Amino acid sequence: MKFDPGQIVATPGALAAFEASGEEPLAFLLRHLDGDWGELSPEDIAENELSLREGFRLLSAYSLRDGTTIWVITESDRSATTILLPEEY
């Protein structure tokens, strides 16, 4: 684990997406906490690496089996990590 996630929460939309795909949120949360930022551009990956060192907000993007995109966002103060759909942002 590269950082403390703080309180972990998920939106109703993200939970419904996981249920529909048959996947578990924990697998994606663990990837995020390990610094596997998922399907981001090289520029966004570099931004996350800077954010990890400097204490800024972290964002990961992953695709579920059914093609649904989910985001995992950790606040800059590391007080909370939210799993959500992009349209819920």
C-alpha cells in the first residue's frame, strides 16, 4: 500500500455497476492503493506519481468486464477514497 486511503466509500451507482458485472470493489481499491492507476494517459499517470509524492488528489480509472468505467479518487488530505462512476463526479 503506497498511501493511506482514509475512509473508503462507494456511490450507489458504482455499487450497482459492480453487482451487474459480478466483480468486487476490493480488487480495484487494492490496485489503486498499490499505485496501479489503471487506464490513464501517460500524462495522467505522471500527474498521479507527482500527486503521490506531493500529497495531492489521486485518481484511477478502471473498466469492469462489461465495459463500465469506474473511478477511484483519494482526496489530497488522504481523509477519504471514493469509488464512483465518472458521471457521478
